[in-house]
Amino acid sequence: MRPEKISILAELKKNLQESPYVFFTDFTGLNVENFSQLRERLGKINARAMVVKNNMLRIVLKDLNMPDCGSALQGPTAMVFGGDEATGVAGAIRGFAKEFKKLKVKAGVMDGAALTCEQVESLADLPSKDELRAQLLGLFMAAPSRFVRLMNTPASQLVQVLQAKSQKAAA
């Protein structure tokens, strides 16, 4: 194998090992300017898009014992990986695809499991980790605050009765 192919395979392997997920997209119809915009948007969330040859991708997936996404790896393929959260990256891809109507998600791999196009779309609907943490914190805070209100209710009612009694006696 030629040295440049070996270095490409090594880079693909490194990128796939460092990312817990990868999404495969079909970018047919996107011009260079649009693809650069996609890269910019993904860069804002620490993700990258890279055009890859399907044969090389299959070789690396096999080396890493990752699922071969079968028929999804046909035609032009761009690999999207990295990023802080898979949900945010999937959402960015979906938003870009809706805007330009040319980018299509083919498949994905997350934590060693193959994802279909529909599963990647549903991943985009999930809230981010920060949103989930905020919801969980809200649930944790709701119970103690309800308990405090409940405990204060009899005391405040007693104070109101005593205040009404003293106002009636004063009048």
C-alpha cells in the first residue's frame, strides 16, 4: 500500500478512536462553499466533517471492530465526528440538512453500535446533557421546597388565627 494511503488510514483510525460516535452523511449536491459552512458550524461545537473514501472507511471500521454500516457506505460519504455531545452534533447536521436540503444522514456508529438514519434523527431530538442536568436539578429541588412549604403551612395558619383573634379583641 502506498505511504499516503497508510497515513490517511492512520488519521481515520485516530479520529474514530477518539470520538465515541461518528455519523456518515451523503453530501451530493453541496458545493465547496456550503461544505465549508457545514464545517464552520460543526467547528463551533468542536466537531469535524471529513470526506472519506468508502473502501478506506470499511478497512478502518473492520480494524477497530466497529460495525460496518453496510449499504449506507455507498456513494459520496462525509464522516462527522468529535464534538462535545452527539445530540448537539446530530441536531446541527439536521439543521443544516433542513436549510440546504442536500445533506442526508446515511448512518452512524455510537458506542460500538450501528445507528440507522432514523436513530440519528431521533438522537437529534434528545436534550443536551446540560438541559438534562437542569431538569434533574429541578426535580431534586422541587421535593425539598414542597416539604418546607408543607411544614410551614400549619405554623402560618396558627399565626393567622392568633392575629385575627388579637385584632378582634382590640376592636
